[in-house]
Amino acid sequence: MRSCMKRLVSRMLKTFASFVLGLSKSSTYLRGYAAALLDEHFEHPAWGYSSCPRPAGHQIATVPIWFFCGLIGLIPAVGLWAVGSGWADEGPLPGPRTLVVALDGTGDYSSLQEAVDAAKKGDTVFVKAGHYTQDVTIHSKEKIRFVGAGADKVTILGRDVVVGALHVGKWPYGATDIEISDMTINDRGGHAVGLFNGQGIVLRRVTINGMLFSQQVRDVRIEDCVIGGSETTGAQFADSDAVLMGNFVHDNDHGVSIAGKSNVRLERNVITRSLFEAIVVSDHAKAMLVSNTLVKNGGGAAFLGQSQSEVTGNVVGLNRVGFLIAPSSRTTTSFNAFYNREGDYLRMGNPNQPAPELKAQSDITGDPYFIDPGHDDFHLRFDTPLLKIGHFPYLGALPPASPAARRSAEK
């Protein structure tokens, strides 16, 4: 048995020596040691190990078995070092890619969906100019940018067999940290954009011709977009968390609907020409309305159900009515400017009743002095009474124009 063990040890040492010689970065001493082992210039006792190799036939003192076991344990460690060295030699891992979609064949893909499916974490899908009779769904993806050549150059039209032209997330799959920008998306079968079961979704400089529908998504941010032309609602949120900032929402039945257990902040948006209310907050939703301009709608905003809302710094003008408030809701208002035809505050009922007692002491009534509301220029004139109100430099979404801009508009 002792002889068998000696042969086994010798074989293991020679295997280890062959491995060491194959490494380009092993030390000179270690490589010499390995070469000596392979050439059998040195020998080692089976049950011990000397502190250095010795010529065959010489007597040496041996050390305990734990020393030999430690040497055997060195083998996987050296192997891991070698693998790491190999990775270092190959250079850094590939960085984020840009996948180009073009209808004329000048890109990597002509199909939006194929490009999105091929994208990996950190990649950008860039869409060149064109009208794409396609739909696209982004799901099971993380940190993907879907970027067009411009809202006036790229239009996604959708297909007749699919409702909606762009979807982010789908049941049961979601999507995380998705950014969509610089394109136009058209309505198809009832809505244009659907956001489902995702998180960290950004829409920026996107024109949406139809409804944007959002259900059970978190950390949605919609900035500098144009949303309009829906036969129902421009932007609808169900059980979602979102921020809408700097958007132009126009020509819908309702401008923005916030329902379920949603929590939505609207800031510096212009919402106009809604058949009914510009904003509806219902169910158990929470809303923060800050510095918006709600103008030329059926109503400014409705606060219904068990909703909770804080409303401040808005201009609510040229609507049929201002705010409709249900007694069951919890609505706090301050520093809002009103200029409406049939009343600024109404209490919900059958029929709705005027409720001037709901007016906050900090509210302002009267003409806000828009530059040119007939042509959708809702900037305030330089002589507006809505400057330096409370902690606001001006009320509403748009800053006052200079006197030169006023003279230009009058011409």
C-alpha cells in the first residue's frame, strides 16, 4: 500500500508540474521546481515533504503530512489565479452597444422587436427616421434605452392585430429602468402606449397620439411629452406611482386620470381642450398638483371617492368650472388662480352645487393675462397679477413672457 501511495503522490505532483509549466506568469523558481519534478531530478518521500527538492539518493529530513496536504491545496488556488490572469489578458468585458434599426436596411435590424429582443443590459436601440408599421413590446429587460431620431422623424404606427403600438412590460413579466425618447407613437385599437408591471420607466420628448395607459408600475417619469387625441383619457394611471412634468396634454375626453391606489405628482403641465375635466383623482389615489395650467377644459379638476390631494400654485382658467370636490375626498388647496365661467368650486352632488366656502384664503380670482390663449400660448404676460404669489415666483406651468414677446403676439 505504501508503494501505491507513493506512485499516486508522484503522479499528482507531475500533473501539477505540467500545469505550472503551462502558465506564462509563474515564477522562475516555481517553473524550475516543476521542470525538475517532470525530469525526475528530485525525489520526495511519500509520507513527508522536504523544505526544498533534493537530488535523488540524498538523505533529507521530512516534515509532517499537513505540509504535503497544503501543497496539494495550492493546486486549485494556482488554477484560479491562472484563470484570473487569462481574463486580464483578454481585456475588459464588452461595453454597452448601440443597435440601429432602419427600414432601408442601413442598420443592424429592420424590425423594432428583433432589435429590442437582442438588446442586453446597458444597450441602446436607436431607431432611424421612418414610419414603422410595427408594434414593439419591451419586457424582461433591464437598463435599455429605446431612442428615436426625433419625434418629428420617427413614428411607430402599430399593427391592426395588436392593441397599442408600444408596450413596456407584460403579464407576468415586467421591465426595469427603461428609457424611451424622441419618437412619435400612434394609437392602435384604443391606446398608443401601455405600461404594465414595470419599474423605473422614463418617457421623454415623446409625442403620443392616443392614450397612455399605466397599470401597476412604479417610478414612472413622463417629461416634456405631448399627449393628445384620445377618445377617452390622455394619460391614465391605475395602481401606479408616477411623476408628470412639463408635458402638454390636449384634446382628450379627460386629460389625466389617477385611480386605484396610484400616487401621482403633476408639475408644470399644460392640460387643455379636454371635453370633461383636465384631471380626475378617484378611488383611494393620492395626487400632488403643483404649478400646472389647466385651461379651456370642461372642468379644471375633480377629486372623487376616498382620494387625497394637495393642490397648489395652479392656474385654472377659461374652463366651464374650476374644481369639483366630493365630500368623501380629502383635498387641500392653496395659492391657486381661478378664472372660469360657471364657478370655481363645486361640491359633488346630483346636481353639483356651487361651494364658494371651499375657496382658500390664498386663492386669486380674475384674468390671468395669458399671451394668446386663442392660439394655445398660455404664457403669462409680463403684467400678470400672478407673480410672486406665496413662495411661487409665478403661478401656473409657464413663466411670464417679456414685453417684446407680448408685442410680437399682438402683431
